Amino acid sequence: MNFGFRELLFILLLAAIPVGGYFWVFEPAQKNMASQKIELENKTEKLAELQKALDGINDLGAEVEKLSEAVKFFESKLPARHEIHKVLEQVTKIAEQHNLDTRLFKTLKSKPFAHYSEQPINMEVYGNFDSYYQFLLDVEQLPRITKVNEMKLEKDEKKEGSMKAVFTISIFFDNKSGQTG
């Protein structure tokens, strides 16, 4: 076999076809596949984030439902403005049950808020410390929302175990039932 220029050129062309194919076909295809893979991974991450957000929205709906129930519960604990005297009577009866002498009972100006108002009442009671403690526990058990704000206890030096308590108790009531002044 004669190996001449034509054969050498033919062999070079045969070798150039796979090399050219690699640079013009396979390498661009590999780059394209790599970029598509990165794009697919990015889209998968975004899809996972969207799924988390969707789960959060579903959880948020359940949370809103729970909070709505809590609001309804607390609103049921708010007496109407015209029923606030009943709560005051209950507080006074509790003080009497524990043999506490109520020396001051003064309502202060109510504080209106968005959907409710707070009626602070200054009270001064005198009696046994244990009775006063039981009084506070019983007030805490009232079916209405009450809060003891400022409290000052003074020991009676003349009588052992006795004390004077000056405190502000707040009773919360429904604003919808009428405005206060």
C-alpha cells in the first residue's frame, strides 16, 4: 500500500471529525446540560420555598382560627358596661366573706381601648393577712377579667397578723355596650 499525501489527508480528516464533533457538538451540549441542571436545581429550590410558604399559609389559617376562638373567649369574659356593678358586688362580697373591712371603694376614670375599657377602682381593706391572701385568690377565680394593679401592704403594729392593703383593681368591660366618662 502506498501511503501518500491523500491518505495522510484522509486520516487527518477522519481524526478531525471526532475532535471537531467534540468541540462543536458535545462540549456545547455538555455546557447546555450543565446550565439546565443548575436552572432545574434553582427552580426546585423555589418550588420547595413555595411549598413551605403554602404550608405556612395553611398553618396561618389555623392560627387565625385559634386566635379568633381566643378573642371570643375573652370577649365572653367582658361584662357589659351596665353589668359592671355586679362584678363590684362580687368583689365586695368576697371581701366580706373573708372578714375584711372595706374602708375605701373609689372608682376612677375608665380607660377606653379599641374593643374594651378598663375600670380601675381604688380599694382599701383592713384585716388578717391570710384573709387578704384568700381574697386575692378568690378575686382571681372570678369569671370576669380582673387585674390587681398597684398594691401597698402595711402591717398593723397594734394587732399581730393584721394589715392594711391599699390597691387598685381593674375590671375590664365591653366597649360595645356604651361609652364611659
